[in-house]
Amino acid sequence: MSSLSRFYQSLMARLFTRMPGRAHGQRGASALEYIVLAAALIIIIGGLATNTTVQDALNSAFENLFADASNAGG
């Protein structure tokens, strides 16, 4: 019985050492997820950059920020 157990253990050890690990298969999936995330961010930022309402809001916010900073420093 022990020789059968040793054979089974050595067979399993050989199989697991020769199979590619799960992490190796996940590398491509992770890269694809990052590419999709970057594409989504580019689309969102591009959409916001072409929206005049957002541009006006950002311009007024920065103008107010710089005006407040110059008044506080003066």
C-alpha cells in the first residue's frame, strides 16, 4: 500500500510541477483589464475636455483659487 501511495504522490508532484501555474494565465487577463480601464479613462477625460460646461466650471474654479491665494498672500 505504501508503494502505491508513493507512486501516487510522485505522479501528482510531476503533474503539478509541469503544469503552468494559474498566475501565468492571469498575467494576460490583468493586462487586458488595465488596457480596458485606461481606455475608459481616456474616453471619459476626452468627453469632459470637449464639454464646454465642464471647461467653464474648471476655469472659474481655478480663477477663484488663484484670486483667493493672491488676496491671502498680499
